Amino acid sequence: MQEDDTLPWLPRLAARGGPRFLQIADALQRAVADGLLNPGDRLPTQRHLAALLEVDLTTITRAYDEARRRNLLEGRGARGSYVAAPKVELTAVLDLGMNTPPPPAGLDFDDLLKQGLAQVLMGADAALLMTYHLGGGSDVDRQAGAQWLKPMFGPVDAEQLVVCPGAQAAIAASILALTAPGDVILAEPMGYPGLRSAALQLGRQVIAVPTDEHGMLPDRLEQACRQHQPALLYLNPTLQNPTAITMPLARRRALLAIAQRCNIRIVEDDPYWLLAEAPPPPLASLAPAQVLYISTLSKCLTPGLRVAFVLVRDPALRERFQTALRAFALMVSPLSAALATQWILGGSAYGLMEEVRKEARLRHRMARDLLAGRYSGAGDGLHVWLELPSYWRSTQLARTAEQEGIAVTPAEAFASDAPGSNPVNAIRISLGSIKDRGRLQAGLQRLSDLLARRPDAFTAAVV
């Protein structure tokens, strides 16, 4: 690559550094953050930059398009491209707290939604979409569920599926079907708050089982089984919320062996499996009779669908599960279920999911660059678990970040309030809820700056 002393920000393109257009956009972003480029600076023409970096013109065009998406540059017609002035944010908090799929950049979601609904309305009786549907989903909805679960399990018997109005409803129905008031549920010390909420409302007790970097510890699970006689074990083994740990296959097998020996059922909450890079097989594929498996569309497609597929192999347990579900959630909205089924069987769901996956990985790259030295994510999924420097406490940082216009979630929000669940000093950062990449960049940069300062650098305003 040729050198140009007038362009000190030029990147050295690495063969294994990912797509070249992203390396160039990332270099522009770093140069702006470091002050090597300032608002109003003129950038080289695309042809000139392509020659300097010895890449094709298409690569530079894609890099400049990505930089515009991040609000790093602006075009001024024949005068060329210039570093953009920072946008003045008059909106509320930059939300790094809500775990939702990022908007798919390579797909028109509005058009996808309109087309999907139009296809549903053309092919269905409108009256059927506005009446009661009992039995855990229609035959065609369960067939769509079987198709959705095929990457995890291969061929699935659609009769073994129950269609639920979201994963939270499935978790609550699992607790009702598998436990009695006063029973113990074992879970990891840091986990999905919806489990704790449902257990508390239903009069069950959650006991935390210690973990390491691979997830729940097998010997501590066995000890907890002997001590507490649990009725249920809850696990979120792939890109766990909030720690982003993916439990390796050997650990999955070890935990299953103990659960089988202790005769306890497992609820496997697995919303991120399809977003993960080469995840191990689900627990439910290794021990089909032992595990009730939940797969929601909320994290891979969009939360608004409120559709989850629950695989329950045991017919008697499936009947108990459906009875429990009907006690508080009679059915999935037929319109939502029909749209989900249309997208899955028509193929649109997979295009949407692929774009969500691509966008999530681009955002992880951005987080890795801006949180250098602190980022510990897996490079996929929707969130990052960030352990804090000793001078910050997680709740203190969350409060201070909110004052600076950034929402993050402290570790305390995920602790089970049970023995062994003392939260670590960390926060969860969600990468999908901010639609615009430029605003996400601004939020991550402000968070990085905040982490670098000590709390005593902040003083209360006097007015």
C-alpha cells in the first residue's frame, strides 16, 4: 500500500481484518474520534483513495456509504465529501438498555411488513383472524414452528410444538406445569429477570447455582440438587442474557447427566441460538425427554410478533403445559401468528434474520473498537457484558450514564436475589435498540469516555 503523508488516518488494510470497506469506515471513525479529522475537512475523492489503498472503487464507495450511515461524512455534490459536523441530539436518552434486534440495514422492513400482511389478508378468512384459536396454535402455525426449529433439531414433529404469545408466557406456563407453590427452581446467579418475576408472582423460590466462564458448574448443580430438591432447572445456554456466555458442548452434557440423575426437568430458554456463530446443539437435542425448549421470534426478527415456539416431546407434559398456558394467555394473536407463519413458510423470515445477524455483527465490531480494552463480547448476538473498572459500581455508573443521556442496565437487574447470586460489577450494553449507527457510535463513545473517568470527576450542579 502506498503512503501519503497528507492523510495520516489512512488504514493499513489487514488480510484477516474483516471486510475492507468496514476497515476503511472504522479508520475514518477513529480519525474523527482522535481529532485527526475534523468537521469540514475534505476527504479524498473515491478514485484517489482507491488508488492510495490499492483497492477497487466499489470498496471505497461502500466505505463512504457506511461512513454516511454513521453520520461521519456528508456529500456536497461536485465539491466532494467532507467530514460531517456532529449532529445535535435533541431527543431523549440513547438507549443501550433494551435488548432488541437491530434494524436490518439491507432490507426495507416497512415494505416487508406491508407485503407480509397483504399476503396474510389475501390468503386467510378475515373472520378467522379475529376469533378465538385454542390448542396452542393452528396446524399450519405449528408446521411453521417445525420449519423454524429445523436448524437446531433437524426434522421436528409439528404435533410436539405449542405456539405461545412470547417467551415470557412460555416461561410462566412452564413454571405452572412443572412445579408447585413453594418449589425451588435452580438458575444461574445472573439471568433473565422475567424468570425471577414469574417465579415470585407464582410463589416459587429461585436458588442460584454458581458459574464460571463456561456457565453453570456441574458439581455445584449436583450439590444444589441434594440440598434443595428442586423441581426445575432453568438455563439460557447460548449467548446467555446478560453475560453473553455460550455454554460449550462438554458442559451441556455434564449438566444434563446430573439433571437426569437427579430427575429434574430443564427449561431451555434459547432466544439467541440462530444469531450465534456455530453454537453447540441445544440441550433439548441431547436429552429430548428431559428438556422443554423455548424459541422466540422476538430476538431474531422483531419483538412485535409476540410469537414463541415451545417444543415439548412428552404428550402428558405438553397437555399440562397447554392447560397452564390457557390459565392466563388463551392464545397467540391470530394475526401475529399468521404473519409469523407467512414469513417463515414464504422464506421472508430467513432474509430478515440474516440481515439482523449481519447488522448485529457490524455493531459488535463498532463496540469492540470504541470499548477497546473493555469489550469482551462474542462478536454476535444482541448484547455485550462489560465488567467495570474498580472505581465504578454498576448502579452508580448506570445513574451517571443516565444523567449524560445514556441508558445501560446494571448487573443488579439480572441478579436472582437468592443465595449465591451476588451481582458482579458489570453492566449489559444492548446494541440493537438505537436505530441509527451514528447515534449508536455516539452513545458507545460517550460511554467509553465515561468509563475512563473516575466518579470523583463529577460534581453536582448548583442552581
